Amino acid sequence: MRIGLMGGAFDPPHLGHLIVAESCLGGSGVDQVWFLPSAKPPHKLASQLASWEDRLAMIELAISGNPGFRLEPIEATLPGPNFSFQTLAALKAKYPEHDFFLILGEDSLADLPKWRNPGEVLRQTGILIYPREETRPGVDANIAQELLERSYPETNISWINGVPKIGIASRDLREKCLLGQSIRYLVSPAVEEFIRQKHLYGGK
């Protein structure tokens, strides 16, 4: 099967993640989208994240009922910090029958040349790009794509059509929770209730 991989901390998972994943199912030729939470991301401290168990539980709640979505917690079995080229190698070893495609926002594509071993990432997977509501000043995904295609002949980058530009960010949701503000209609009702019951992100 063709598997789209949506990675991230998912702290918390929100409707933007689900909308992008559903758009990939309908518009990019992937058969399933696997949610690939970062266990030990190199750019964050563990103390900055909700617990691994809580993040897994929220993903399970968010994707429940969609047969095209699946949780893949493989990074819990890998030594940290978790770099994409290592996670992809582990996935390909575990599931040699599948073809994998990383789902990235256009700002992440612009950062990809700076990733650890970008050539290994591109050798192991295709890249599916979706537009973002806002990008950082100076970010140009098209220039990054041209650079990668020149540097790595195996590069396979496609843009996903028809993805709504949804300006939801997990960090903003955490801030809302801290301030006691509503996150209704930004996360699934089950995730909203889980956050409330567990008092995550300083919410009361």
C-alpha cells in the first residue's frame, strides 16, 4: 500500500491535522494515513510535551472511526533523539511491503535541506506537500524543492491539491488552555474532553 505519514508532536492533535490527512486520502493517491507521533523530537525537551501516553490517547480519540487513519507509535521503540531518516529506515524494515510518503507543510519543505541526512530521507520516501495558511518570512517552498531536486536525483515531491488552508497550531491551543479559553471546534470533542479531564496544558 501507499502510506502517507503525518508526523509531529500532536500536542494536542487538532482538526487541522485531520483535515490535511483526509485531503491526502482523497487527493494524493495514498491508501492510508498513519499518524507518526514524535517520541523524542530533537528540537524539544520531554518536559515541554504532554506525556507520551496522553499524546497517544489523544491521537487515538481524534482518528477513531476513520478506517483510513492509523496510529503508528514506532518511535517509542527507537533511541532518541528521533531523526526522520532513522524513523523511516525503521518503518521500511518493519513494513517492507509498503511505500511511504511524508506529508509536510510547505514551511517544513523549506526546512528539509537542513534536516539530518536529507538525502537519506528522500531516498526512503516520497514527499507530499500541502499549503499553509501562514509561512515564516523568507520561506519559499518552491526554491527548496528546486534545490532538493538538483541535489538529490531520487527526490519525489508532489503538491496536494484541494487542501483548505487551516490556521490552527498546537502551540496556540496550549496557550488557550492555559488561559482558560475555549478550544471547541479546533479539536475533536473527544480530545477536548480528554484535555479537560486530564487538566492538560495548565487548564482548569
